[in-house]
Amino acid sequence: MAVSRRQFLIGAGLAAAASSAGLAGCGSSSGSGGSTDGSADMAFTWWGNDVRNKNTASAVTAYTAANPKVKISQQPGEWASYWDKLATQTAGNTAPDIIQMDVAYIGEYGSRGALLDLEANGADVSKFTAGTVDSGKVDGKLVGINAGVNAAVILANPKVFEKAGMDIPDDTTWTWDSLMSTASEVAAKADVPTGVAALFPTDVMFAALLRQNGKELWKDGQLGFDAADAQQWFDLMVKFQDAKAMGTPSAMTEESTKPVDQAAIAVGTAGMQVSNSNQLEALSAAAGTELAILRFPSLTGKATERKAWYKASMLFSASARTKDPQAAVAFINWLVNSPEAANANLAERGIPANTEIAAAIKPKLSKVQQTVAKFIADIQPEITGILPNPPAGGGTLGGVMLRYETDVLFKKSSTAEAAQKFVDEVKSNLTA
């Protein structure tokens, strides 16, 4: 059973004012406790795919081989169940020592004292690209270290476009309307159920449209938009549905829970799909062809005006209750700063934030990862700052939005009514 935010907060017993240092010594985690001889027994959890799981296992093996007194148990998982499990573990004081964290939830865990102050325990981000550290800070403390730089993108399956007799669209000039028309055309001509998948089930593209309208998802720890902005997004979704540019309401809901190898674009049931740049390799492998990586659209048809951002693909955090904080941080430092870890992971978690490591692995990247690295470099003139992290309770926004989107698509609610309820519920989650 899923653990609600309120259950998490009560069960964890973590007051917002409690310090990570104070918590570190009073909980029971999987760690074996601090030691003076360099030994440690820790647990490491992450979500991912087959490629990431294999790479991470190789990295762990390399670290423990170089540090034979350190044991690291591996707890890989899938996104759909990862956060419920982590909430349960945190509530039961059994959170893993090292946690792969997402920007959507770092405010939730960090502001409640569930994450270790990494900087106070020796974290090293001295060689990180400017602007790639702040996404891991909550209330002025560094509680997550950027595992890799990526960007929100639209991927296109060349086989589907070839079947449709269409060229891959020019992503430097397209607008939301031309994305819709392209999606509608490719779905009809290639006879696939979905023109563009995952455009509406998540809040990423909503954030893009908001930015292009001069707003943000979050501002000063509060909602950065109102019901009228949400209605604009819901109205756009209805336009896509009416144009047959997206799949059925059921398909949209199902897509939000699928693992990478079952994604619509990977199995050939969609011409395009919203994703993150670092997922290009895994999705291309699943699709059996290299997918094309495209910018998301703009209002004006000018890529330089689409208000893009670099995103931490994910972060590495440590439980505030780990019994060996320094060992946990030492491993995180190794993950983000060592050539050995970089050789194991390459760019699967995104382009390394450490500039020296990024340069060192560039010649070793696969053809697909080279494409990602070039894309990340090419869009630099289009970047307009990072997205503000969600505050505590804000990580639920995407799931809440999907529920009201589904109501609209099944004609259970008007876009205006759904937008107001969506905004009201998200606001209530911030104060629950």
C-alpha cells in the first residue's frame, strides 16, 4: 500500500527543525555504524533500467574491490514503486544509506531532516559546472549531489516516421501547434495509436509552457501559477486529443507507469515521446534503432525563446540516519568524481557535472551518448536558468495533475473545473 505524505511525516518522526547531524546518530539504518578501520556496511538504492542496473553494479564492484573493508548491498528498483518503498523505509527508520534522489522529492525529504548534510561530511563539488550544484540544496544545506546533467526532450522513432513517409521535424522552428500537427500526421500515416506520448502525463512540458509564458511551477516555495494557467494546459491537451495527436486516455495513464523497455516509442506504438536526454541510450536499445533527439517546442517557433533548462537527471543523497555518514559521502564523492565510476556509468545518468570527468569520458562514450553530449552542448544558448525545486509536498504535483487530466479526457470534468481543483489540491498538499 502506498504511504501518503502525511503517513511519511508522522511515521518518520522527523521534525523540520531537527538537524541531520542529530538524526544521524539516533536511527537504525542498514549501515553497520562508523568505524575507525575504514570498514562500512551500507545499502544503496536507485531506480533505473537494465542498462543503469548493470552499470551501477559494475561501479559498486569497482569501489568495493578498491575498498575491501566496505560492503555495499544493492537495492535497484523501478520508478513506479520506488517512492512508496522509500517512504515506507524512511518511516520505519530503515532507509538505505545512499539514496538516488529526484528533484521532485528532495524538498520533501530534505526539509524534514531525512537527508544528511553532505557538505558537512566532506562532499566535494569543487569541479562541478556552474549552476549544477544548487538543485541539491534545501534550506541552505547540500543534501543531494547532481549525478548527471540532462535536459527534457522529445524523442522521435525514425522507423515510424519512415513508415509514414515523413521527415523528422525541424526542432529549431516548431511550435506547440506544429508539434500537434506533426503528431497527428505521423499517427495517421504510420497507423500507430499515438503521435506523441507522455506529453501530458507529467509536469515537465507544463513547466516548459509556463516558462514561455513568464511563469514557473514553483516560486518562493509556493505554486508559481494559477488556475487560468492550468486551464490553458488542459485546453491544449483537449486540442491534441481532438486532433488525434495523442493516444487514448487509458493509454496516457498507463504510459506514466511503464518501465523504459515498454515505453510506447520503444515498442513502436508512438512516433514521438517526451523523455529525458539521458534515457536516449536505453530507449534506443529497446527500440532496436537510434531514436532522434529533439528540442521541445516554443510559442514563437524560435528555439532560443523556448526557455529551456539543464536538469539534474537525479541526485545522490544519504540518509540522515546512516550510521556511517563519512563512508556514505566518500562513496558518493567517488561516484561523481572518480574516473573509475565514470567509466562504469559513462553518460547513462546524464553528462557528468564534474567538468574534468565529463571531458575524460567523452572519447569513450557510445555513439548514442555522443549524440546526447552534443545535444547538451548545442542547446546551451537556449538555457534560461534551472527550474526551482518543489517545496515539501510539491512532489505530488505530477500525479495530481494526471488525475485531473484523466477526468477531463474522460469528460468527467470541464477544463476550468479540473484546473481549479488541481490548483486547490496542490496548494493543500503544501500545507498538509
